[in-house]
Amino acid sequence: MARMSRREFVKAGAKGVALATIPAIFKLNPLTAFATPAKENATLSDYYAHFGVDESLVRQVMAAGLERGGDYCDIFFEHRINSYVGLLDNAVDRAYSDVDLGVGIRVIEGDQTGYSFTEDLSPKAIKLAATTASNIAHEGKSVAAVALEFHPSPDYYPLKTLWEDVGIERKIPYLEKINEKVFSLDKRLVKSEIGFEDEGWYVLIITSEGRVVYDYRPMVTISVNCIAEEKGRREQGYFSLGPRAGIEYFTPERIDQLAGQAVRNTIDLFEAVKPEGGEMEIVLASGNSGILLHEAIGHGMEADCNRKGISIYADKIGKPIAESFVSIIDDGTLPNYRGSINVDDEANPSQKTYLVEDGILKSYMHDRISAGHYKVKPTGNGRRQSFRFAPLPRMRNTYMLPGPHTKEEIIQSVKKGLYAESFTNGAVYIGAGDFTFYVATGRMIENGRLTRPVKDINIIGNGPEVLRNIVMVGNDLKMYEGGGYCGKDGQHVLISDGLPTCKVSSITVGGVAS
Amino acid sequence: MNKSERMQLAQWSAGRARKAGAADAAITVANQRDIDVEHRDGKLDKLQESTQNYLALKLYVNGRYSAHTTCDLRKETLGKFIEDAVTMTGHLTEDPFRALPNPKYYAGRREVDLQINDPFYADVTSERRVAIAREIDELTRSQSDKIVSATSYYSDSHAELAKVHTNGFEGETESTTFEAGVEVAASDGDKGRPQDYEWRSFRFFKDLATSQVLARAAVDRVLGRLGQTKIATGVYDMVVENRAVSKLLNALTEPMGGYYLQQKSSFLDGKLGEKVASERLTLIDDPFIPAGLNSKTFDFEGMATRRRVMIDKGILKAFYIGDYYGKKLGMEPTTSSSTNTVFEYGARSPEEMLGDIKKGILVTGFLGGNYNSTTGDFSFGVFGKLVEDGRIVKAINEMNVSGNLAELFNQLVEVGNDPYVYSALRRPSMRFEGISFSGI
């Protein structure tokens, strides 16, 4: 839903710093008061020390959170170091950084939430935040203190060097190399803007059920935006790669891919036309088309909206909703993928969750509150943008398993339709199931063959209807590897998606009316 | 942090940056207190309270530039943060256009009370906040038995900011915002659960819309969507409601920004002084509206704000040019971003405008879609109403509207008399002729 979030304007003061961020040239962490523990051999007391706290303080905070009788409390410490260095007009002449440090305290009573956070990690400020969050509860029952036990997490995003140890001088050559390649590939290029954003996000979560987890979440995105000009006409194109990985991810092949694909996405547009609009068959290319799953079914399967009774999928568990060759998964465990998490933001283990198996609706994506409501185990989907927000059920990497058809036979089966290749954004009204996604580039299909390139087309459909209308699924699953975000209730989290080549028998394509 | 502590911290940080080797620096220190209440289906759902602080730092070091933010304002860590930031800036390439604005642009700041800070803020109690949210929730659900869920919201915010530039700028602001509204879902049989919302923002508590008004508006909207279907692809006349038309206006004004012009990614590049819209469109940037949601006497680069006609009867008169991209483009700066936007409003209400429509679509909202700033091409998902012979016939959804922004705004034939005052973009409803819709 399109509710304006005021929170977004916090930090807008450094505007122009859209990608607010910390340059890793800081050899000494700016938060010198708190040592960053090495990944190996660290113990729980090192993790507490990272935030300048210890177990006794954590226990006092937990007690303050539950002093008015909440059912549950969690404490979410975060330290995030984000850096951006950018190239514009052939010069690496801008760098932005952002350091975030704070703690969020949540108290739950039934399915009601009390939340408060502070950027001040003094014992007094943390306890005050806990007391504020405790105000949601009124029942006066008391929760017994339990032993705090550290649960080590698996590592789904191995990397060689922590991002804060990678100096800006190591990043600059990547930008220069990509820029050089971009301009060597086509004479029509007039502008390129290249961004290198990276992040190290430390979280320490303690729950009143005694779970303690610690995680370091790396992220990097290189994005390339190009403008080309031909006979007075201009076009723009874009490409990005954005894994949870270290700098070693950017091999020479990937650098070539970044430059090559960004240029292709720009130059191809000179031949592109707007299609005629209306209902038609569409074939979704493998990869980024997973945005279809994200919008058509993913959001409707996030259990908060089902709990509130507003999802169109609210009473469909166990029922067939698609052809038997359709299986859809939300998976937080794919190595180095952008939507992967070792542990969710409520200290629950990440997992691979079947949403649809052989056409049958299997499971929602849960956070703690919705899992309690439905009396099921959490699925590890409780995520938040930062310590400033209470968690919500959110997607991770959402994809469809390969099906029985080949890409060629799928395209050949279409008389007149659209082949959608690259996408920029999507949106959904969860209740009615109406969703859209925006096709930046694609081609028309005429008599079973790919023909004219097309561009700037919005596709709109109804989630459950489109799922029923998936009539062919290819054997060529590909994951999207770009820099994807998902926004919901004013919170942004990293996600990815994937799809094999798929055919939808009918959907409305935005075009020119004749 | 109080007013003088905030200004002192900004000055201290500026001094520290200079001592570390920066030629110049711009510092912003801000604090903000937020309280949010959500009430759902008869129960308090969420209470959130917080105070946030940040320091933003722009550094000019040897002709090089970088910018940083942190929420760790302890002087011992902040000093180190600033020193390290100055050092890293040295690795960048020189940029001859990076400098603080010429102080002449700071001059002439208007001495005026913008009325953006409500002293009553301190007297609003927690009980009152929860009571407002509860009342909206209850009133919403009592309007119709078709409602399956209502979530009401109340929130308020108090923000303070101090800004210092080492070449002579100092500025401070203090403002409040009060917001209330409700999201509602209704049952439409097996056709799903359409949702809609009503949500309004104000600078003063006393101006908040009554719970009855918010509840009624949200429920009218969602019930109006029952039975929605798509209709035939074709060319229709279009009226876009004031609340919704921001989607189209933002697509027009964003490419009027200096960054887009300098990066050759604006379809309006080179069009200054030319006709870019029908003569019905006059768009004015007005930073001085009393209690305006984006009223200000200086922009985020410290430049004194002025009232400016941006589009005059369809003629493009000015771009939104900040100091840096102004220097790169060789253009005089205007303002780095829009403040409040007002229009030359028409004589008729949207209902009267619909009276002239033989066959058309009233757009009440957009869903997704995007536009291409370089070419002006757009394609957006829409929902709304089918209008025949001046009457609303049925609800429609799952359709797209597509075209080119340059053409679209030339197809504007009328603007309404109904500025949407709950936003800094005070847009009226707009009527267009001959627009392509895709449906069945």
C-alpha cells in the first residue's frame, strides 16, 4: 500500500547522498570505542563487546522490556558501515559514507507490538528504550528469566575480506576499467555513471526465549548507467550486479558483463518501439522475470497480510492454485545471493521454504507474530530494514523450479505476443491481487519467432489468475544477480528472484492504442 | 540536544574538518522525535517511539569532494570519523566544480515566520494519540459490513536542524508534522479484497482532519472499487484525481533537475523557453506558503529560496538547478530541489469536469509502472472509474495508461479548482484528451 513513510526523510539532510555510505579507507574503524571482532575464534563476550554491552546489562534491559508483562521481548543491536564511491563524467570524484549504530527493542503481547530504538548505547538510554517499548503491555504477568544461549549460524555468504578492510584505492580501478570498456564498446555512448556501493552489517540479537545470534552481512553492488545518442535521439540503459559477497566476486568476466550488458541495454533501444497495447500471450525470459513471482504471489504469501485477512491467498493453503509443473520457493540459503540471510532478524534460522509445490499452495512466509497466530514454526522470514524498525514477514530469494519445456518450444508456441527480457520495478495490491511490473526491454513474438525490440511497457495482471495462466515452464532456471530491493511499509530489504522461461497465456500489456 | 548544543556541535565539527585539512566543509546536525500509533480491527496494534540524531558532513579537500553521515555523535568518535573522512577524500579525482556555494546565494534569506512549528506539540499526550487512532479505526469499521480489515494510524514528529558552512552560512529550522489516516480492505466476493486509504498530513495539530472525515473518505474509496474489472483497450478522455496526479507531475518535474540535464538524461533538455505543456499548465515553486509541508527559507545547499514560476502557461521558464550541477552546466542556480508546488487553478470541480466527458476514464490511483526520463515514454498501471455521458458507470482496474510525457501534457485541457493541500505538491485534478489505455 502506498502509505507515505515519514521515516524516509531521516538522513535526507545529506541529500544527493542518495546512497548514503562509509569509505573503507578508514583503516581504524571510526567506532574505535567498540572493537570489531574477527570472524573466527570470537566468543559471545566479544560480540557483546562490539556494542559496548555485557550479559548483565542485556538481562537488565530484557527485564525492563518485560516489566509490564509482555509475552516476549527481543533486543536487536546493529552496526552498519556503508560506503559508496562513484564515477561520473569519466572521473571518480565522489564518495559517500554512512555509519549506523543502535539498538531496537521490541515487546510483543499477543499480536500487539511495542517498539522503541536508540542510537545512544549507554546503559541508561537502552533501558529507557526498553521501558518505552514495554508500554504496549498491561497485564502484569511476569516472564521467567531464561538462560541465554548462543546459536552459531551457518555461513551462506562466505567472503575473503570484510568490506571495512577494503580501501577506496582498491575500488577505484574497477570503476575506471568498467568506464573504459563502456566507451570502447560503442561510439554512440555519451555518458556513463558507475557506482560501487558496499556494506558490512553486524547484528546481535537476543530474545527473551534465550536465543542469542550474531551475524555479519556483506553486500556489494556495482551499477552501470549509460546514455547513448544517435541522430539527436537519446536512450538510457542500466545493468547491475549485487551479491552478498566480497570484492573477489568481481572477476574480469563479471566486469565485462557489467559493461557489456549495460551498453547492450542502451543501444538496443534505438530500434525499439512501443507495442500495441491489450491482452496477449507473454513469454518471460529466464532470470529477472522472477519479479513476476515476487509481485503476483510473493507479497500475498507474506503471512502478516493473511493474518489481517486482506490477502487473496488467505484461505487457499492446501489448494491447487497453478498447473502441476509449477513449484515456487522462497530460499534464504542460496550461497552469496542478495536475499540470503544466515539468520533472520528475530534470531530464527534461515531456510528454504516451499510456497507452492506441484501446483498446491503449501506455506506462507512467517515472522514470529504470524507464526504464533497460525500456530506453526517460523520460516525465517522475519526481516527489518534496520534497528529503527520492527520486523515483518519478507521475501528472501524467490524462484520457480525448472519445468518440462524448452525455451525454444515456448517461443515457437506463440503466434503473437511479447517476450519480456529486462525489468525495473513492480508493485502489488495484496488484497485484490492486482500487480504490475515494468519491462524496460523486450521483443515482440510473431509466428513463433522473436522480432522487433520493444521498450517501456507496464504489464498488469491479477496474481491468482496469472498463476493459473502459467501454461509452460522452461528447464532453464536462472537467478537475478542484480541489485534488487523490496519496499514494504516504508522498509527496504535486499532480495533476489529467479525464473525459468515461462509462458503466461493472457495478460494486459501497456501499449499504444490504435 | 538543545538548540545551542546542536549549533555548537556543527561549528565544532566544521572546525575539526578544517583542522584535519579540509579547505571547506558543510555540516548539518539534526534531531527528530517520532511517535507512531497503529490501531487495527478494534485493538492497539503497534506503538513506536524514538528519537534520532545524525550529523551530515560534506568535505571539500584539495579540490576533491566526499559526503558522510553518522548517528554516533560522541565527540571522541566523531573527531576521528571526520579526520578519516578527510584523509580518504584525498584518494578521489579532483573536481573543479566542487565548492561551497558562493555566499551571494546565501544572501537575501527571507525573514518570515513560515508557521511550520506547532508549540502545542509538547502538550499532545500518549492517551490522546491512541484515542485518535482508536476513533478512526472504530468509525471506519462502523461504516459498512463489507469491510474486512481497517488499520488506522496516528503519528507525529518534531524535527530540529542546524546547518553550518565554513564560508559563512548558518541556518536553523524547527518543524512539526501531524498525520492521521486509515487503510481499509473490503470484501468483493471471490474477486478479492480491494484496499484503499485516506491519509493526511499537517503542520499543526489543530488542523488534523477529523476522524469522521478520514473514515468516510477511506470507506467511500474502497467501496467504490467493488466490482472492478478491466475494459476494452482504446483511446479515452482521462480525468486524474488530484491525489493521484502526482505520479504524472513528478515524472514531468524530475527531469527538470540539474543532474538529469547535465547527464543528458532529460527529455526536457534544451527546452527552456519552449512550450512543453498546454497553456492550462502553470506550475510555481513557492517556498513561503504558511504551514506548507515543504516551506523553507534556505534549501539544503544553504541557498536562499525564492518564489519561481517554473512553467508559465505551458512555457518552460526554469529548471531546478542546485549549485554543483549549475556550475557543471554553466547555469545560474535556482533551487536544488522543489519546495512547495502550486498551480494556476481552474474554475471547476472534478465532478463538473466529468460532466463534459462522453466516454472517458476517471483515474483515482496508479499501480506501479515507470517512465523513461530520457525519452519521456511512460506506462503506468491504473484503476478508477469508467465515465459515460458525464456519469460514473462502473469501477475499473487492471489497466495501463501509456504514452509520452511531452505529448501527454500537451493533451491537458483543464485543471480543477481543488488543490490537494495535504502535500507539498498542491496539485489540482487534471483532464486530458485522447489518451491510450490498454485493457482487454
